[in-house]
Amino acid sequence: MKRYPVIFSIVLVMLIWAIAACQPNLSNSGGGDIIVASKDFTEQDVLGELLAQQIENKAGLKVDRKPRLGGSYVCHQAIINGKIDAYVEYTGTAATVSKLFENQPIPSEPKALLQQLKDGYAQKFNLTVMPGLGFENTFAIIIRGDDAKRDNIQTLSQAAPFTPQWRGGFGYEFSERQDGLAGLSKTYGFQFAKPPQIMDLGLIYRALIQKQVDLVAGNSTDGQIARLGLVVLKDDKRYFPPYEAVPIVREATLQKYPKLRTALAELSGLVTAAEMQRMNYEVEGELRDVKQVVKEFLASKQ
């Protein structure tokens, strides 16, 4: 009996170590000037590296990279708490995670939304929303091309009557967000016979192609959409807000390094949706090194 407290103490110490090992490493351990993070999917790998290389090339600063830090809420909390200095967000997502529009509709006009985010982020979080990178990556509700052709489905309204026979597959974040599954289902009258499967974003297209699910929520710039012959359904009721890609940066960091603002401003309008989709495919489909893909892209813009 007397051994139990000792065993319990050992187990407790091991548990604490295990939990600590699972936490994201946000310390500036590499001795860099600033920390650039990215969320946990391929496009964010590319965009995080795009910021990092631009900063290193144009501002002459050393960047510590924190790829795959987590989802939108994790990155938002990290930057407002000063754990990271910059990451790329999407305007509609920023409106959701910041709760700036908690008691009002998110503006549907891109310029109006961007301006309100700039004002709100500056006042509430002391963060700067930089000019957009040039493309929008909206949520894309996707079905198999064969199904779309057979049943002549082009819009979300046309898809709604089929949902009682379909199985849905969605990422955890989309299933929980203010601008996610619940609102989409209400707007279009989606009525799945079974609760949708919650799955890793890296698995949704495989599940769709293998007919484990029939409708998924991806991203409009995903490189696999065209390659796999999938169809993005038109948001004919304009449920989703704009999702322009914009760098979010701590104002204190911009003041500390004046060249940083100029370097990031040069990325304004630099990336088209087609270019983003191509880079996503090169990294995910062709398994190319993300640093090399970004380096070649920036070189092509010189």
C-alpha cells in the first residue's frame, strides 16, 4: 500500500512531461528577429514561407518559422499574446476568430470587411492587417464530378435535396465556426441522414474519391480539386463572407523593424488564385520542397 504514492508520483511526472511535449514550441529558440507562423494545411505552409522569405530578402531580418502551429483560433491567440509576430489569415476567418462581428452580420463587401478588420484589429489587439496578397480562398463545398454531371448539380441550392441521401465530411474547425456548417445547413436546408463525419483536412479528398463521403468542405485554392475532377458548388445565396488572404502582424514588431512594413507591403496583390492553386499542387501533389517552390515564385516576380 505504501508504494502507491510513489507510483502515483512517477505517473504524474510522466504525464506532465507528455503534455509538455505535445504543446507547440513558441519560444524564439532560433535567435531570430521575428517569428512567422502558419496554420495546419498546405496552403499555409506556402504562405508562411512566402512571408519568411520576403522578410529575409527585403528587410534583412532573421526569421524563426513556426509551421503547422495549429488552427485559426490557435494562431489568433498566439499573436495577440505576443508568442508569434506574423501569420497569414483570411478576412472572413479573421472576422470569426476575432469576434469583432459577434452581434452583427459579417460584411459581404470585401473592401468594407477589410477596412473594418483593420480598424478593429488595431484598436482591440494592437495588430496590423496588411494589404491583401491578391487572392481569395473561400470555403469550397465540393462533390464528385460524376455526381454533379449525372444529377446536373452546380449550386448549393441544387445540392440541398440530395443531402438526405448523402454523407458529409468536414474538418473540425468548419464544424464549429460561426461561418461554418451550422449556418450553411440552415441557409440551404441541408439535412444529412447521419451526423457528418469530422475528419482531418488532409483526408477529405481521399474520402470523397473513395465514396466514404459525398460532400465535403475544402478550400477554393486546393490543388487537388481540378486534378481529381471534383466540382465546387456555387454559393448562390452568398452565405460565405469574403476570404481574402492578408498578413496579420504585431504593431510593436512593425515599429521595432521599420523595413518590415515596406517588405510585406510589396506582397500586396502579388499572388493570383491560379498561382496559389498551382503552388499548393506542387507542394502537395508533386511533393516538392515548399522553400524551393516559394523561392521560384518570388524570383518569377522580380
